[in-house]
Amino acid sequence: MAVTFLDTTLRDGAQGIGISFSLQDKLDITERLDAFGIDYIEGGFPLASERESEYFRHAKMLNLKHAKLVAFGSTRRPDASVDQDANIKALLEAETPTVVVVGKGWDAHVHKVIGTSLEENLRMIDDSISGFKQRNREVIIDIEHFFDGYFSNQDYSLQVLRTALDSGADRIVLCDTNGGTLPHQVSEVFDRLKQENIPPERLGIHCHNDAECAVACSLAAVAAGALHVHGTINGIGERCGNANLISIIPNVSLKMGIEVQCSPQLSGLTELSRYISEKTNAVPDRKQPYVGDAAFGHKAGQHADVILKDSALMEHIDSAKVGNQRHLVVSELAGRASVLPLLQELHNTHKSKMGSQNSNPSQSKSLEKNSPEVRNLIRRIKTREAGGYLYEAAEASLELEARRVLGIFRPLFEMTNYHIEIFRTREFESQTVGRLFLKAKLDDEGEVLDLMGAGVGDGPVATLDAAIRNALFLNHIDDTEKDNKPNNHFAFLKELSLVDYRVRVINPEDATNACVRVVISSACGSLPKTWDTVGVSKNIVDASIQALKDSYDYYYNRFILNQ
Amino acid sequence: MAVTFLDTTLRDGAQGIGISFSLQDKLDITERLDAFGIDYIEGGFPLASERESEYFRHAKMLNLKHAKLVAFGSTRRPDASVDQDANIKALLEAETPTVVVVGKGWDAHVHKVIGTSLEENLRMIDDSISGFKQRNREVIIDIEHFFDGYFSNQDYSLQVLRTALDSGADRIVLCDTNGGTLPHQVSEVFDRLKQENIPPERLGIHCHNDAECAVACSLAAVAAGALHVHGTINGIGERCGNANLISIIPNVSLKMGIEVQCSPQLSGLTELSRYISEKTNAVPDRKQPYVGDAAFGHKAGQHADVILKDSALMEHIDSAKVGNQRHLVVSELAGRASVLPLLQELHNTHKSKMGSQNSNPSQSKSLEKNSPEVRNLIRRIKTREAGGYLYEAAEASLELEARRVLGIFRPLFEMTNYHIEIFRTREFESQTVGRLFLKAKLDDEGEVLDLMGAGVGDGPVATLDAAIRNALFLNHIDDTEKDNKPNNHFAFLKELSLVDYRVRVINPEDATNACVRVVISSACGSLPKTWDTVGVSKNIVDASIQALKDSYDYYYNRFILNQ
């Protein structure tokens, strides 16, 4: 039997700090989750706000291919009837085929939080489940704090489970609401439930990551026979987050060999993860299992050789299965094996683009381990790394070096002159103004213009960024408008933004003669990935400019010239 | 029996992308790990580079209280003798009480990576262990790729284990080198090993996080009786990282109830985690289990009410046990207990120095937990940390805050005005000039002078440093020489130097409106220790000036005024 997944990114995930989805975000995400093959999408808590119930009015118009929409709410209130309960009513009005109803599984919560008797809590669970079943809803009951309840009052927690089973709940989900349960405890509980003749195939699991074990606790439940798992994409959620479906799904499908409905789309896992990072405005975690940029990264030269011999010797799965890629990280120690794939990719893309236009024989031959381009790139990298550059954390700058070696690099502009002033006076707490001169090429054919730009910003980097945009974008808008060309060649700059900026002193022992290394992460609205560029100088402003210029040049070469 | 921990932050952790520790970083981290109560500190791979072996020459001079230093290397090469092996020699020359020797546990690696026979691999393990035991080393053997080996050729992997046992290895560590093993597989392997009469108490575990299960796999081994766990602080390491000791330690100690040596220091866990984040120039993960800012954060209003009724209903542990706090953005320093010793030390030093000179009663009373100074300092720290300051990694700046609260802070100077220009032209590759105005006090009694300084340097920080020295030192030399006073009051500035400079964007999601935090490490020829100061601003130059000024002021107050 297949394991089914309920994604609660839009409900429990949205409780994470700094996360807030617009209605459109929620609808877009719903469609993406459906396309990936998620079985249940918990879209919100309709009683919570008008916006939450508005989502359901729109979401039911979506043409979902596979997923069932799920509305979330709680059991009826104590000493009230189901028919009069506002929460039950809101859940019904969401008109979803499936509802999740949360009920209390810990006696202490029954007494201290909802202030009712243990018996009334059982009746609340029974009435609520029966009420939805009578109205033809599929009912998933979340037994909140089940594990805390089990370890403090086993008998009562088992009574809660039996009540839910007898009331006809389709799936009974054991929730580790406080997130502190360990995997061996989950296994222990499932063993006991089997002894109590509670069928594991009607059970599900809902974990939080407070002990860094949410993925493992979910797997422990699946190993014990549970067929239903709750989680969020990238593990977003309050405190330390919910169980991360991005790791659970491939673990269940690829490693435990259990059927999952989304397996045909598994190669879209990395893209799904990055899409949600983008929607939650999070910098993607490079170290994220399965989908991070570094998840299949290999640093040492020796490892890279082994990888090429037999990747199964060094990788736990084939990265393509989850839509990720191997990265042979280049460092001082790197051998030829690790730069060859990059050169080949650039070379082949360029060759196929140039096609018959270009009959230069050096462009048409294929690259091999002993090609001069490989040697040249390694020499270049070694020289620059000896000077403090670090390409393993700046793959976009590395790609530019590779383009230089292949003779297919076209700079967006050449900076000839800059001048920045930073001052603090009685009038201004602290202020930066900058002006610069640069030469820019208008297109591949290359009309070269001398441009000047000026900008004001907080700090030298923001100021330079503003001045460069001013020079390239605004000046050129004026030019093109004169010529009645509304499509500005540099308009793409509007879409680029700096998302992170890191500085490191490389050789602190040299004190004021020390070099600094600046790494800038950039993003573009339409791209799922960020890219990193590096600059090195004794002068932090100069290092920042190098990294900034590389960022522009990377985007220009790869996505605008598309060469 | 207690579980022991081997921290490999400095060795395997340093394989993480973008991580590179200076020698001084490594020595500082070694002392911090020791103070926390880590049992073994794997400091490096002496054969890898001169810098790695230099670490061991310095580290053995450290006065460690508890931890054993460990050097890492591999078994001897195939068909060579232990006595002639460069790697074995480098390990011995590191002169550590303990060595970690890595040996192959997967038949496929023996054949395809080192290209020798299965028998020779067993001899390599036997010879290497015996060789170190004869030289009175404690030997930990890492069986690389043990789990992959076990699942492809059980018999051989068991032979490897038996060889290591018979050769007298003190601890035999099963490594999940590719990181893809799941916790139930670890349990299964340990069950089998028990059946094979391999004593679990001689076994250890070393996991990587490629399946997001490294913590859980480590716990599975401990649950099965293993007494030795390898990991890194914050789980840094190549690909998806190593097993995270920051989660494993409290899980083992607080949840599994197993004895660990560092339990008395467990409340320093959050501080240790943040210290390593700072040293690795990483943005601390707010969601990090146990120690993240959000780990005990509660967003929903309802939750917050429950928390006030009974925190055990909503939190998996008491956050104070790991030095974390409920709510957001409050550092572990914000507890009264932790600032009191600092205030008392400063207060008592000042009181004893003032002695009978000063009869102010507020100076002579002793400080207690409820003194207004304690409350004021905590309030000040909270306000400034909410604005992005971080005092955990800047204890010199914290001391200045404490002096301010006690009314015993004397600034060396007050900066009134500065102006910096940074430019690149055809004549100058890149150049910075600065000028500034400041007010300086000549001595405790306080003749106040308006001074002006100018300087040229590489980058804004060096330029400001030069201009400040120019204003204070050179101008004043002229004055004193006129008066025939050769001992310049500011002559100590000559001895100070900047030894490290770190910059971090605090809120990258705010893009160009983001604040940067600058941390400067300073040293003085005559002092054994460096000190760190912090500045925060949207403008990197302004943040740098704050940190620079704090550095001067710290030295001036503590060592020149000696108050």
C-alpha cells in the first residue's frame, strides 16, 4: 500500500517566523504541490480569518489533477452541539473533500487548556468525526500532543485513539506537537499500539523538529506500518519547523522502497524546494539534504577522482533522481577532473548556439581532460586562489573564468574610474555618495559608450550598485527613448537584487596589509536559484566592486546573451 | 557508563563549503570546546599541510582542562611498513595522546579506490593500530563507509571490525561516510553485531546528514549501547554536514538520561553554537533545534497563553537548560546570572583602585542579582541586540557597556566628523584617503583638545585607523615634545593592531536596507589574548568605526587607566 503525504506548508508552515503568503502565493503553491503529486494539501484554517476562508473559495476552482484540498479546524467546543459550532461550520463551508480535525490527546491539555473533563473531550472527538462523516467528508483527525499524552497517561491516550477509530475517522494522525519525541520512542509507541490491535494502516504521523529528529520520527512511523505522513516543504514551520517532506519523500521512496504517488515527479524535488524558498523569501540552504547546492558537492581532488570512477562509491543516491546536480567544488587542491564538466557544458552550449555560423575549428572540437583549456583554467584558478579568491563558494565567478579561458566572455561594461565619499558630520549621521565612469557595450556587435553614473546609498556597496544602475539603465533609457526603442538593453538590471553579502579577512596576520574577500549572493525574480560571486582586494570597496561586476556579467552572459 | 563525544569541527567540519579557519581560530575554538567539556577534539590532519601540523605544535601548549587532543590520519599505505609511512609519522609527530586512524570498511573501496586486496586492507588496519598502541597512543579507528560495506558484503565488514578489535583499538567507529543510512538500518546493524558478540561499548558512530537523519542515526547507535559519538558544532561539514553535536548532546543527556561529561556546562550550549557560527562567518539558523532564536519562540497568541499557564505543556524542554530563552532575539547573556560576575569584577576592581580616595557610598556597596546596575545592563543589551548587536562574540564591547552602566567608562576620544574618499583612476589602481576631526582627552583630569588627522590606506578601515592614530599620536607628540615630555600619553596605540575583521549582513531579506554587523579582533604585542568589538550600521564604514573605537576604548580603560 502506498504512503500518502499531507502537505501543510500553507497552514502549519505559515506559522514559521517571517513567513506570510498572499492569497495568490497560496493558490500558486497549491498548483505546484498538486503538479508534484502531493496527495493532500492542507490549505488553511477557515475559522481563523476571512483571508483563510477566501482561499478555499478560490482553491476549489483550481483544476487539481491529483491532490485533495483539505481544510483544518478543531473538534467542537466543550458542551456545545456540532450543528451550532462555528468551527465545524467554517470547515463545512470550505467545501473540501477532506477535513483535518484536531483533538486533544494529552489529559493535561484537556484539563488545563480547554478546561473540560476527559469524558467530554472523548465526546467532542466522537461527535465531530461522526458529524463530518455524515456529511460525506473524508476525516483526518490530528491527535495533538499524542506522544506527550502517551508518556504521561497511556490509558487515556489509547481511549482517545479508540474513540477516533470507532467514530469512523479515515486517518488518525499521531502528532508530536512539541517536537521533542525521539525516533526510538515513536517505534516503541507503534509497537504497543500493534499489541493493542490498533491497525497501523489507519495511522499517520505529524512531527516537529525540536530535537532535530522530525524526519527520522516520521520514518519510524512508516517503518512501523503508518501510511500517512504530514510535513512541509523545506520543513518550514514554527519554532524549529515541521517534518521536512523534501527529505521524507525520497527517503521513503528511494531508500525504504515504499510506493508513493509522487514518485514519477521525484526529479522535480529540487525545483519544488527552491520554488518554496523563493515564495518564503528564504535564502536556499546550500547544505539541505537531497536538494541543496552542496548536497552532492565534492571538495577534495581525491574525492572527485573517485566520483568519476564510480559515483556510487561516494554518493548515497544518484542526484538526478531528485533533480539535483553533482558539483565538483573547485579548491586549491582540485584536479582536472573537477573543472572538465563545467568547461564541456559551456563549450557545448556555445557550439550548439553558434552552429553552422561559426566554422572555427578550435570551437568545434570537443574538450577532454588534457585539452589546453583545462590546463589554462586550472592554472588561472590556482593563481587566483593563491591570491585569496575562493571559487568553491562563488561558482558564478568560476563560470566567468571558464568563459574567459574559452574566449566566450563578454563583459557588460568596463569600469574606468570611480570615486566614493563617505562622511559623517553634524548634519548627517553617516552618508555615502558615489560617482563613477564606465564604458559599456550596447550589444554583441559592440557600440561602446562612455557613461557616467551617480548614486547615494547606505554604505559603499549599495552606493556603487545605485551608481552603476544609474549609468547603465537611466542614461541608456534616455538614448533609446530618443531612438524610439522602448526595450532597454539593460532593463534586466531592474530584476537583479543583492540578497547576501559576506566579508572575510583572508590573512589577518598581515594586519592592515590584509586582503579581504567579499562574496555577494544575487537573485533575480524569475530564477529559482541565487548565484555567488567573489572579489578580493586590500580595499573592501574594490573587492565589493569586483564581486558586483561579476554578478552582473554572469547574468548577462548566461541569461541575456544566453551563449 | 558515560557517552564520550569527539568533536571534529576543526577537521571534518572544515571540509564544509566556504569554511576556512585561521590557526588562531583553531586554537580559540579548541579552548572553547575544552571549556564546554567536549571529551576529544580532532584538531586536524597533520599530513595534509604544514598549517595543519603547525596547529598541533601550538595546541599542545594550551592548558586544556578536560579534552584530549586528537590528530587524524589514515592507516598505512598498501604494501608499505608502518615505520616508513609518512602519514603514520605525521600522526606521531603531532604528539597527541589520541589518534584517529581511518580505514576502509567497504570492499568496493578497497578494490577501486586504494587498489589493493581485501587481505592487505586488514593488515593495514592491524599494523597501524598495533603500531600506535606500541607507542602508547589511545587509538580510535574510523571504519569508513562501514554501513555501505555492511549492506554489500557483510562478511568482510565484520572481518574488518574483528581485526580492529583484535589489534587493540580503543574505540571502533562505524562511519556513515556517504550519509545516506537511515536510523532503523543503524539499529539493525547494531542488533546483528550484538549477535556476533561484538561489544557495543567499544563501538562509536560517525554520521553525515545526507538523508537528514544524522542526529537520529547517532542516537540509534547510542540506544544500542555505543559509547562514543563523532560530530561537529552546528553540524558543519561537507555536503549536508556532519552529525550535529549541538542537538545530539542534549538529546542524549536530557532525553535519554545517559551520563555525559559536559552536562555541567550544558547551559553554555547556545553560546557555544553561536560562537562557532561567528567563527565560521555563518548566519545563525533561527530554526536550529535547541539553540536557535526561534527554537522556543511562540507565534500564535493561543500558544503564548498556554505557555503562561504551564510552559511544560508547550515546550519539549526548559530552554534554560541549554542556555536558550523563550521568545525571540534575546541572547543567553540576557539572564541576570550571566552579567553579574562581569559587573562585580569591574565594580570591585574599581572600588579597590579608588580605595580611600573615593567615599561615594554608591561605589562602595556590593553588587547583587537585584541591583539596578544588573537590570540596566540587561535592558541595554536587549535593546542593542534587538538592533543587531551581538555581544557573545564581542566581549570587549560588552565590557564597555558594563562600564557605562557602572559610570566608570572613559572614552579615549570622541569622533565629531569624518570624511573618506575612495577612488580608482587611471593613475591609481584603487586608493583611499581619509580625514577626520575628533575631540580627545589628554588624561584622567581631562584637558580636551580638538584634533584633526589624515591618513591614506588600503580601504576605509585601515584609512580611518591611520587617521585616528595620526590625530592622537602624531599631533600629540608635537605638543609633548614642545613641553619636553617624551612619554606620549597615546604611545600605546603603536602597540595595537587589528588582527581580524568580520562582516555579516544581519537581515539579508531587507536587501539594500540591510544592516551589517562588523566584528574586529585586536591584539597588543604585550598581551597573550586578542579582544573582539562590534559595530552595527546600514553603512559598513560606520559600523567599522564603532568597532574600531570600542577596540581603542577597551584597551584604554582596562590597561592604560587600569580602572
